[in-house]
Amino acid sequence: MSTYAQAYPTQLEDTSFRLTSQSIQSNKKISLMAPLIDIDERGFVAMTRKELLSLRKRLSQLLDELPKETLIISKSNGYTQYYSYSRTHQSRKQYISSARIEYAEQLAARDYYELLISETDRLLASDDVPSISDTMKLYHVYGCLKEEKQRLIQPIFLMDSDFLEKWYDMHQGCMNEYEMNTRYDTERGEIVRSKSEKIIADKLYDMKIPYVYESRLALGQGTHCYPDFTVLNMKTRRTWYWEHFGLADNAEYRDSMATKLNLYESNGLLIGDGLIITIEGEHSAFDTKLMTAKIKKYLLE
């Protein structure tokens, strides 16, 4: 997993986003620190105007250090070839050899940063308050680039594969040491405590939803719990917690359930807003259709 370097001096005050740094090598053999936007467990959240201004300033500083030529990408006999072109001098395009691939990376970065600045300027020019969808538009700028150019660029948001690796590293599964009285093997290969938990785990696995079983969740005032499932919506990058209550007909169990739900909600995890619950009892079967509907609503939309 890639590690995060120290935050550059203009780090934003808002903790929803953190601009850290990633190094790219310039043609002048100096190290340029490009912004990397880190996201908390709420996933994509709306960047403030202050954050947008700070991001734009940093991108402008980088452009001043990067070469001003244009990158041209072509294919010949199945091989990708890179060329530089000077709009100022309108000279013939110059071939960029593999020994100078860093130069191609810098030209690709220039194109990427220019697009980001254009999108940032559009957001700043609007009278509307920046929204989550506006943040996601910045994220999708990278995806609009051609694949050959993407390979040369370090995007300001972690790519899905890197983000998912980091997410799994932050949420270690099977942390609850409470003794298992019953054991069920899931399709993915872990052991869960109930048949219904196996149904949930197998459905998450089948629908390609990232999840871990019984990860340790730290709450306020030194308390912690072990949600049945910690799950991730890859589209929004929001982390959700899932509790299955399997003995709802039992009065003592209902008291314990109420205590746990109050604990979640007092720590900002509300049902349908960070917390998913499913319920069954002796006289109320587990509704798997409702379970699937919740997966689609909270984890795929």
C-alpha cells in the first residue's frame, strides 16, 4: 500500500479533506509536490470554497514549474509513442524516448492540472454552494483522460484499487474474540456466527461489495464495538456499518439491541445514514428481499 508523505504547508483546516503530497520529478531534476486529497469514512463530501481556492492555488504553482509543451500520444505497430509539441514555436513534434519518460509524465500532468483548474474555476464562478457532486466532478476528471495518458499521471484522488487496499488495511476483520457457539463458512472463506450472517456475507460477496466481518469500531469516550459487517460503497467511498439482530422476539435481546442502537446513534451513526440494520425473530423470518434492497440503496447507489 502506498504511504502518505507529509502535508504540504497550505494544508486545509477542514478535516473532511486533507491535502497531502505526492512527489513527481520535473525535467529540472527538482521534486514537485502534487496535492493528494484524502477522504474520511464519510466518503466524498463537499469541498468548501476555501478548499477549492487552496487546491487551485497549488495546481497553478505546479503549472509554473512544469514544461509548457503539449503531449501528443500515438500508436504504431501496437506500441504507444509520446511526442512533445510547442504551440509557441509551432515546430515539428519531437519524439520522447523511453529514457525521457519523466518528461512525458510532466506534460501529461500539465494537461490534467489544466483540466482540474478549469473545473475548479467553473465551481468557484458559480453562486451555488459546492456540493458532493461537485467534488466528484473533480474526481472524474482523471477518468475522462485517455488510458495512455492516465498511466503517466498521479491523480489527486486515490484510484479505486489503491483506495480499496487502504480501506481493507484500516478495517481488519474477525477482531471479536467472543467465543463462537455456532460456525458457518461463507463463500469468501471466513467463518461467521449465524446462518443469516452467512446469507448477508454471501450476498455482499456475490454483489462485489467490499466488506469485513466483525471489525473493531472505536466510539466515543473509549468505548468500542464489533459491527457484524463493515461495508464500503465504492461509488461514494462511504463506509457503512451493518448490524443483524437475529433474536428480536426475545425481550432481553431487544433491550440489548436498543442499547447498541442508542450507542451507534449517539456517535453519529443513524439508521439509513451510516448504519444498516436487518432484523429477524422466531416469528418473523429474515427478509432476504429487503436485505438485497438495502444493499442496492446504500451500497450501490
